[in-house]
Amino acid sequence: MSSRSMFLRILWKLLGASRGRLAVALIALTSGAAVCSALLNVNLDAERKLTQEFRTLGANVVIAPPSGGNEAALADAAILDRIASLHLARIVATAPYLYVAANSGSQPVILAGTWFDQVSKMNSWWKLEGGAVTSRDDREDCLVGVTAARQLGLSPGSSVQLRSGERNISFTVAGIVTTGGAEDNQILTNLDSVQTFAGLPGRVSLVQLSVSGTPAEIVEVTQKLAENLPELDVRPVRQIAAAEGTILGKIRGMIFWTIALILILSMLGVLASMAALAMERRRDVGLMKALGGTVPRIMRLFLAEAGALGAVGGLIGFLLGVVLARWIGERIFGVVISARFEVLPITILLTVGVALAGSFPLRLLGRVRPAEILRGE
Amino acid sequence: MAPVVQVEQLDKRYGDVRALDHISFEVEPGEWIAIMGPSGSGKTTLINILGGLDHPTGGRVVVDGLEIGNLGERELTRYRADKIGFVFQQFHLVPYLTALENVMLAQYFHSITDEKEAEEALRRVGLGDRLDHVPAALSGGEQQRVAIARALINQPKVILADEPTGNLDEANEGIILKLLRELHDAGHTILVVTHSQAIGNLADRRVELEHGRLARIVSPSLAKD
């Protein structure tokens, strides 16, 4: 029989001999591993889901011509085709805007032309009273920002006449929109209508983009756009990027520290069991040393035992963690968290590490003096 | 023939207590030595030093040509695995290993394990039908026989037995004595710490200690003459 077979044979007997104490250590390891696995699953999946959620919070990248002191600088609408031709999968929505200063009666107001199908994708929190404008071909209807509607005395169904220089245009108010932003002071309608009204066909003031991904991925997309649109300013919307980065950073930090705390608690549990086990094994170690067992060879047995315990605890903990993550996802985030198998090796490695650290009292057994243990006199 | 054990002016102190005081004697290969004396006379200290389980304070101990007094822990461990077979009063078997595995444990720490050889060693001590029994399922005498099989498995130069019959009834004592005699007849060098006059009388020589000093070395056969 090879030394390895005998090693495994003794290891198996060791595991069986101290079932009670090892079961306590295994419970501590499994509990720790389950929480770690759940949190890591939640972290990875929640990050993906949160970045999706962030994409409903408005544009996070704006492309505009450099103003050069001229606020009314315009870009060619062909940039929309150039953006599309880059096939950047992370771009969720692309909304061009053309802003024109107009008057409704004697009241000045900003008329904004855009693509409503794209705007609705990136601004799902906008509150709408009345009907929506959904088609890019709708040249009759407009949405009016809540402040502008109050100032102009408009409500859904009423019509609004706008004048810019010699040009006139009228729309039916489909709905009143509350955005919490500049749009509350604007009248929004389709891009084509505004370009025709202003005599600026094929021109846009700016393009808003909703880009999915982590802050780093968004920066990457921004850089790619800037390289391909060198004549334009490509800027991330800092508040959103910063908020996203901060929230994800905080979640990550909370998960990291929670995992660290749980692992320390698990280690203390293992430490307590192993300290008791070490007391029980003093005689065995003394005997093994008397029989010619070197300290490293004896310790290998105990460390393998702890490692095996950690691996089993990590595996069971991972499976329990997947269930726990699903429960957390449904109860707290309202989403289904799927199992991430890259968490399995991490959980097992962490748990084996905790088991080895917790087996410190067994390592102290190397100092046992056989003569004292085996003394018969 | 060169002595297998040479003890010269061996001293051992524990603080102010002198456990061994200038002990000197030699053991020839194949000899059976009984180390005797009252409790506290230094018998176990002597056998622990001979077995490499303890360090002498002074003097010289040479076993099979190796001076063990100055060896480090690692060398002493190797020395125990290579040259010494221990038999303890308390048997000291690993409780969760079977009789066979307890014997193989000594092989494992010595070199490689050979299950057939371990089985044969247990058959030699009459435990061929107890291979898979754990110590708790064996009688005291059977446990001590497992310990003897374990002590013999690596063909040690010296067998050190500390009160091997101290925990046994008369019947089992008889079995162990018979085994020791067979080992002696087979040429093994045996040093036995004992209070038993019966074992003392079977030995080639008795090394008698008193208060850590060598009181006398008696050769029972000559004494009988």
C-alpha cells in the first residue's frame, strides 16, 4: 500500500473518530460559506441588475458640438447613423434633441424635438398626466412640461400655438409631463416637426445616450465614442455616473466587510471545536511522534482533515447560499438572483482558508513532548 | 561483538532533582535486560532517554553506533522510527485505528506500508483473527500484543518495553512473557522496565537502580548458580 493510500486511510479514520466535534466545526464552516456564497451571488447579480435599473434613470452620456462660446451650436443629425454604425451593444437608447426658442403668445418657451420611443426607454420615471406621444411620425401632438403647462395654462387635450420669428406651428397637448429636470419648462414634440419649424433640417443640438454597464464600462464606451466622433464633445453625465459608482461601491464595501465578519465568526467557531479536539488528540500526537512521525507529517494529516472539512463546508455552503441569495433577491430586491458558478471556487477557497486558520490549535500539537504524554511512571 | 547500547556516565536532572546520576552500562546485541528498581528510581527516565524521547543532561548514550545525546528533534524522530520499538504499559494504541492499521501506522512513519507484512506480524503474536478490531474491542492482553507487533514491524535494533505487563492479569502476563522470550530467542535486543521479579528472572541481566544511581547489575543465571 502506498503512503498516499495510508494517508487517506488515516485521514478517513480521523474524520470518523471525531464526528461530534468536527460536525460542530462543519456547521460553523457551512453557515459562513452559505452567507458568503449568498452575498457573493447577490453582489454579482445585483450589480448587473442595478446597472440595468440605473439605465432607467436617464441619459448617462451626452454628445454635443463644442459650444465655443456659441450656445446654439448644432451638430449634423448624421452622427446618429455614425453612432449606430459603431454597433456598441452597451448603448440602450439614443435620443437626439433639437432645442428652439419660441413664444406662446407673449410667453417665451423652449420647444424641444426628440424621439419619444428612445426618450421613454431612458426616462421611465417621468410622470405623465394624459396621453403619451409614442410615434416618431406623430406631427400633431406634444408633451408639455409641468411648469410650462402651468405658466401657459395648458392641459391635456388643449392646443398650443408657437411662434419663432415668422414661423408658426400648433400642437395638441397629449399630456403633461413631470420630470424633475429642465424638461418641466419645455414643450416636447417630435424631432422632425421641430427641425421643419425651425428651418434646421438634419440638425440636432445634442444627443443623449443611455449606456449600460459598470462605471468603468461606461467610461470605455465614452472613450470609444470620443475616438470616433472627434469633432464633438462626448461627456458622461457625472452625477449619474458618480451616484452609480457610489452606490455600487457601497454595496460592494458592505458585502466585503460582511463576508470578512462572517468568516471571522466562522473561524472562531472552528477554533473552539479544534481547541477541544486538540486536547483530545494530545495522546495520539505524542504516540505518533514516539513512533517516528515527524511534526510536518503528522500536521499534514490534521491540516488535510481541516482542508477536507473546509471543502465540504464550502460546497454545501455554496448550495445553501444559492437558495439564500434567491430568497434575498426576491424579498429585498424583488428580482430573481441566479446562481453564479464562479462563486463556487471562491466560496470553497475561502472556507478552506477559514478551516485551516481555525485549525491553529491542532498545529500547536506539534509542540507535544511524547515523553510527557506517554509517561507511565 | 560491539555493544548495541553503551551508556556512559549518564546524567539527567529536572531542575534540582537528579533523576539519573552517572549511570554506565552496556548491552550486547540479542541481550534481554531488565531495568528494575523502586518507583522514582529513574527507570522510565532511563528508557525515555534510550528511546530518544528525552535528552540527557550529561554523559553519553550510543545506540547502534549512533550517539543520541546531541541529536536534534528531527534526527531523534528518525532515530526512533529506524532503531527503536516501543511497548508501553498503557498500550498506547490509536483508538480509532484497527489492530492492523495501528501496526501499519509504525510502517507509515518509518517508510512505506505493507499490509501483508503487518498482517503477518499480528499473526505472529496470535492476533490473526483480530486484524480489523479497534482497540476498544480487544482485551488488555490483545492490545499489548498489537503493541508488540507494532514495535517489531520495522525490525528495530532495540525493543524498549516500559512495564509491558503492568496492566495485565496473570494469564495475559504469561502470554506477553512467552512472546518476549520468543523475541529474545529470535535474537532481538530487549530492555524491559519492570517491577516483576518473574520478568527480572527471565532476563539475561538486571540493571537495578536506586535513587537515580546504578545500584547493581545482576546476572540472574549466575545468581542462581
